[in-house]
Amino acid sequence: MTRAEPFHVAAGVMALTGWPFLGLLCAFSIALIAVTMAMWNRWPTGWALVLRLGCLLLLMIAGAVVTADVVNREFGFYASFDDLLGRLPPVTVTPCSGRIEGPPAASAHGRLEHVRLTGSVSGISREALVYLPAAYASPAASHSRFPVIELFHGYPGGPGAWQRHLKLSAVLDREIAARCIPPVIVVVPTDSDPGHDGECVDAVLGRRNETYLAVDVPAELTARYRASDGPRSWAAMGYSTGGFCAVNIALHHPLRYAAAAALSGYFTPVTDSSTGDLYRGRRGVRQWNDPQWQAGHRHIHLPLYVVAGRADPEAQRAIEHLKAAARGDVPITVGESPAGGHNFTVWSKACPTAFDWLAGHLPLSPPSLAAQPDDPGG
């Protein structure tokens, strides 16, 4: 999760992230406290208990609203009331390039499975989601292996957020049916332990999260499913902290990952109370897990796709700093910024285009799969 400085949106005096709105909330809370104290023993006898409980409930709600506004100002989740209420204008979706020949296919539904992936190298075992495209069940594809997109969630969070908030299976079904992307397997592993943001790295004297995500998960997936294990047949994508994970891991394993995408991600490692000391003062390890430093000091050709909401200044700055560090040596594509802040509304708008872009760097499925994407899928 990125840490954003308070920012203002020019949307009137009472902007969601403006000081006047916070001041109004604080003034209302103080007035409510004063009224409660002044009237505590003055309410009519028959209504006293009900009115006292009502005042206490309003005080708790007021406190929660003030806290939520302060947190929103700190992290930039919602930039305006329209953003909060989901009334932002739709993003202009650029039609996919039609890399896969043929007319759009009839709609078909892939299968979403909940599995547990155990890492023999890292010693980590966690829950994951696996999406299998409809073509996976086709008899014509019974001996074919599929390219893979590995997705990373934010912190706090879990794999289920991709399905609940970003409608993962519906988006993939639609993009495959439109021939914007080939039939792909998608895996969403749990990338952190509860209550601890490991940033998907191999911590010094700690959990080997990267080994689990970049070595064990691919090994488990190719053993259980017909997932491709060929060079550069995987891609990575994540939002927020998951964006950092996707880029960092893909840069470390360019023979496996053909490209990476970050939605509202950041590109320098975070050290705070949620991460703890992952590097224990070892400068070289920290630099190895710093995509911005890597882009400026290593000869990297891994294509990156980055995008952030127009009202997410910290993520926008992260993109600019990454581009400046890369000095044009790293192929970086900046997507169209949807309206909004650091939230699922923005990421849901950015997802389809990001999937289409990633698919352009993956190997095409065998011709038999491209010809039958509408086969029923279990």
C-alpha cells in the first residue's frame, strides 16, 4: 500500500480530502459531545435510556467517520465524493489489437478453483485461486499447455479480492471471448502472512516469500495443471503492494516472466510497522528488492506496464521516478489514468487493458485453442 501525503481535489469548498470537510466533521463531533454531556441528566424520564443510547451511538459513528477521513487523507483511497460513491465517468477503453485471428467467439465461462499450494523449497503453504479458461476442458486442448498470468493482491488483503472486487473470472471470460487475450491460466496466490506485509521478498533470516511465489507456485501449478513451463510463458500483475511484487519478482526472473504490470504500485521497498525489518541493514539485499534502483543500474529489457488513478499522487510520482531512473533503457508503457484515487474502482477500470497488454507479450495458444475458445468449461 502506498503512503500518500494529504492532497486536495478542486471539487468545491467541501472536497472530500479538503481541510474544511475535516474541520466540519471535527466541529460536529465536538458539538455532539457537548450536547450529550449537557443533556445526559435532562432527558425526559421515559425517554432517557433511549436518547442516551442514541447519543452514544452517534458519538461512535462520528468518531469512526473522522477516523475514516483521516485515513483516507493519509492513503488517498478516495479523491472525491463521486469517487467514494462510484459516480466517476467510465474510462475510455482502447480496443484490443486483435492479435488473435478470427471473429469474436461465443461467450464461455472458465472455471475458478480454490486450491492450496505447498512450497517444497520455501516451506510455505498457502491458499490460492486458479482460473482455468473454457478452452482448458476442450478435447482439442487435452495435450496443450497454457500460458500463465500470476496475480498479486495488496496488503492487507487476499486472493479473493481479485474475484470479489475486480470480477476476475468475468473479465477474463470477456477478454478471451473477444480474442483480446488467448486462453490463459491465471493463478492468484496468497502473497503474505496474516498481519505481516512481507512485500513478496525473501527476508533476511525470515520468510522466503519470493521463493514461494516465483519458484514453488510455478512448480506446483505445472504439476497440477497443463500450465506452460517454457521460457517467458508467464506474466505478472498486481495492484498496490501487489504491483510492487509483480514488478520486483518479474525483474528477478526474466526467463520465466515475459512482462509485468502494476496498477497503482510503488517501486521502492517500504519499511514500516507492517513489514518489519526485512533486510536487517543489508544494503545489497535492499537494492536487489528495489525495482527503481534495478531499473537505473541493471541492463533490463523486461517490458513493464504501469498505471495509476489521476487522483493518486503518490502512485503517479512513483511512475515518474521509475521512468526517470530507467532513462529509457527499460521498456515502460504508461496506461491511461482512470479518474479516481487508490481504490478498487480505479483498478477495475484499468484491469482489462492491462490484461490485453500482458497478453501481447505471452506466446499464443496452439491454433486448435484459438479456433475453439467457446468450448464449454466444466
